[in-house]
Amino acid sequence: MSSTTFLDAKGLACPMPIVRAKKAMKDMQTGDVLEIHTTDKGSVSDLTAWAASGNHEIKDQQQESDVFKFWIQKG
Amino acid sequence: MTEQKKTTIVLFSGDYDKAMAAYIIANGAAAYDHEVTIFHTFWGLNALRKDEPIKSNKSFIEKAFGKMMPRGADKMGLSQMNFAGMGPKMIKQVMKKHNAMTLPQLIDMAIEQDVRLIACTMTMDLLGLNEGELLQEVEYGGVAAYLGEAQDGQVNLFI
């Protein structure tokens, strides 16, 4: 069974979103999904590149006003 | 799992902004699962200084150097627009507003992420700094310690 972990990274500036994402991923199982909310504009390309490098898969990505939402599956 | 990648950074500069760039990259690389080493030499050593005065047996020149150089990361000046210390005050306010991490926070975060902080012992002698004045987490080495890491590093920077 895969589960979803939620990470609120709103208001955090570079490099914190990926630092927090990495920390959260550490305690997760392969196949689990990490849902991250950010407000830093750079985090969109940061998280995309970071996920690709770690062999994680971005399952979904949305934007609601100023908040960027990502669902990243641990690879 | 492939072999862990390595990032090495030489921090030569004693400027707050340049040290910030170095530590942001170091923290990012650690989040990328790299093994990260920051090699501090010359003015970059000041980022590792404790902020309180440390008693030691130093020569007159060494004492003068110790007084003139910033005691710790928070006291460092900017490479541009320092305005005799007003610049750092202003930029720290702006950083607070944008929720950016300060340099001391970035250094703490790097230590938490197991980034290796190495101080160059030869330049420590030149600047009259001793081990008691630097943060406890610091390791000591020379050029070979840096090269040993850098030769199989994917990212090597000099800042």
C-alpha cells in the first residue's frame, strides 16, 4: 500500500523546499507519494530537476493562485 | 543505487553574499544526495569562527588580524554595497521579509545535512586562527584533503 505524506513548504525560500523534500522522502517507502505545497517561484524547476535526479516521478502538478502543488512518487 | 555523487566547494571569500551562495549550493547538493565538502581557506575561514572572543596565546600581529577580521558568519560584510556595515543590516531585513535563510542558519543546516566543513590549516596559521576559535564541527586538512574529494567530484566550485 502506498501512502501520501504532506509537506507544507509555503513561504520557504531556496534552497529549503528541496532540503525539506529530501528529508521527507528519507522516511518514505518506494511508491509512496509526497505532496508538497510551495510559494517560491524557483521551486517549480527546482523540484522538477531534483525529482528527476533522484529517480522520483512527478505524478501531478497544479497551481492555485500563488501556491504550487506537487505530487511526487518516490522512486 | 549508483555511487554517490560528490560536490566540493572552495570557499576563499570572506564576503557574506558569496559565502551565502556557497552554502546554498552546498545545501542544495546535499538534498541531491551528494556527498558535499566545503573547503575553507583564507577569508572564507571567518565563516567558521565562533562569535565569542576566545582566549589564546597569540602574537601581536595575530591578535590584530583576529580583531580586524569578522568574528563569525553573521559579522561578514557584503562584496558589493557594504556601506561600512549598513549594507548587511539592510539585506538581512530584506532576507527576513522574503523568508530567506541567513548565513548562520545555512551553515547550521549544512552541518545537519552532514556537509563536511574543512578548514585549511596552512591559511589558519597565516591568519593567526586556531582550532579553538572555529566551530566544533570543523575538520582540518590541506590541499590534498581537498583534491582527494575534488578529483572524483561532479561539481567543483571556487567561490
